[in-house]
Amino acid sequence: MAVSFKEVTKRFADGTVALDRLNLQFDLGEFVVLLGPSGSGKTTACRLLAGLEPPSGGRIEIDGRDVTDVPPRFRGIGMVFQNYALYSHKTVFENIAYPLRIRKVAGAEIERQVKEVADLLRIGSYLHRKPGQLSGGQAQRVAVARALVWQPAICLMDEPLSNLDALLRLHMRTELNRLHKKLDKTFVFVTHDQEEAMTLATRIAVLKDGKLAQFDEPRTIYRQPANRFVAEFMGRPAMNILDGTVEGGVFRTGSVACPVDCKDGPVALGIRPEQIELVGADDQDAIRMVVDVKELIEPDTLLIFQNGDASAVTLRTHGDCDGIAAGQPVGLRFPKPALHYFDSVTGQRIR
Ligand code: ATP
């Protein structure tokens, strides 16, 4: 294992526990995305890995070596910060060269390496400029170039795309994917953005309250969330999760009644909005509900239903909904293969 967090805890001076016995291991060459709500400990995990903060308990290993007491410079980690942290008085060339200068690399070699990484990031023609003369996307590339120029084994990026506009963000996402494939380095990337996480990550670590909620490939996180938290966190609109009871193979809550493969008793039943089937209101086996709100998210439509006192149900469809309006009764079907079952108390996935 290239990087291991072993029972890592971070308790700040004011008593805040940002990481709570975090266990996380990943391999060299992976693109690991740390994802989670605000305050879940993503930045803290990065800062501890980089050595900018000491853990309060547990240890961090890189390539089998305990680095808990190793200073940042000797950990082999390059960092890209959200605000890029470029030196405004230095040229782009000197910004990128800086990590080489502090490592006392010879002048000609600095020139060669800066040019090489600048070409890789397509910023070769801006080397004479100052950061103030760059666009957001160009400044972002300079920050990435500076993090990579000295060939660290690991590149840590804390929300590096969050200051870019939507289009540029998409473009840089593709660039980072390309860079990762080309360089075969370990990337650790923090984001709030699910889509970014899904497209970039080899594996996503979902954090909640300083703990690991799930660590898996994007497709598994989406298709087999390990618990209710991950199920509701991943996917927009969020997975419908209905608290109800199973009796004789039928799940019931509010006006929902549907056949399930689950033993009798209370259960939290999950179904993604795009997996609910819309059928006619007169369909015998369907769940009959009345459209409360209809929203267009071209090319899709969202239909939202109130389920008595139970939580609302949201359906997302590519289909034609021109004939459907709020107040209209329709039929819904929850196909069995699309159902997720969570323990009604612990929230852990049952099957
Ligand atoms: P965000 O997505 O908002 O950046 P995050 O997941 O990166 O959040 P962290 O910044 O790691 O979360 O913070 C985790 C918790 O630790 C939060 O409750 C935060 O308030 C707290 N925290 C972070 N730094 C400190 C500090 N220096 N002193 C006290 N508490 C802190």
C-alpha cells in the first residue's frame, strides 16, 4: 500500500474532532478523491498527509514508512491549494522553478524541467508573465505545474477547480484526467463536486464526521452505497429513502405499497429518482400518487409526489411528460432490481 492512514485522529485545540480514527489505504498511481459535506474532514486529511499538521493519534505511512514525524519537505508530496498560492511578484517561470531552487537544483536543469512541465500543462508561452496577468485557468495550471515540477510521488489538490467558472472547470477536469494517465502519479483530490469526483476518481473516499463512510470505485459508490448516508449524498436529485415496514414481502409507507425481497420488519427502502417507472394511473399493480410539483431540467423532467406524512418521492424521467401536470394522478412502479435496503436503525446497507 502506498499511502495509509491508520486510526488517524485529529483533535484541534478547541476540542473539535476533525478526523476520528480514520482508516484509509490506497495504492500508488491511484486518483483518490476525498468527498464529503462541509466540515467532514477532507482538508484536514490532506493537511495531515502533507505534514502541515500533526495528527493527535494514529499514524500515516507512505510506502510502508511511518511519516508521522517527517517534515513536509521530505514526504515527496506536491500541493495545489484552492487559491493557488502563487507568488505575485515572481514570474510564472520563477513560480514553477521555486520548488527546484529550494532543492538547490542546477540552473540549466531548472530551465529544462520548468519548460518540460510547462509544455505538459500548455503554459509554455506565459512563462515571462506575472500571476496577475493570467486568467483563472492559466493560474490554475501554473499551480499544478509548480506542484509537479520536482516529480513528487504524490500530488495533493484541495479544491483546485473551485475558483473556475463552470466551462473552464469542465475543461480542467479533462486536463487533470489526461495528466494523471500520462504521469502515473498518485493524485489526492478534494472536492465538493460529485460529478468531478465521479469522473476523476479511480476510487472515492466519502467522509462523514471525520470517518470513512465508504471507499470504492465511483460506480460502486453509486450503485451499491454502503449506507444511507452515502446513498443520499451521491446522486442528484438524491435517492428516495422511505422509512416503512415489510410484511409478507410487501413494503408499506404512506400510500406506497410495493413488493420487495426483504424479511418482515422495519426497513429504509431506497430507489433512485431515475429508476422509478411512470405508468398509467389505472395500472393495477402500480403505486397511485398525485403529482405535487413538476420541474423541467431539460432534457429531463422531475415529478415530485407527497407521500402522506412519509417523505416525498421524486421521479426523474427522460420521457415525454407534456401531458402531465401538477394535481394529476399517475401510477409509479419500483422495480425490484432497483431497490436498496438499509437498516432502519443503523442505516447500514442490508442488501
Ligand atoms: P470544507 O468542505 O468546508 O472545506 P472539510 O471537509 O475540508 O470542509 P475540514 O476543513 O477538514 O473539513 O474541517 C473539519 C472540522 O474541523 C470542521 O468542523 C472544522 O470546523 C474543524 N477545524 C478545521 N480546522 C480547525 C482549526 N484550526 N481549529 C479548530 N477546528 C478546526
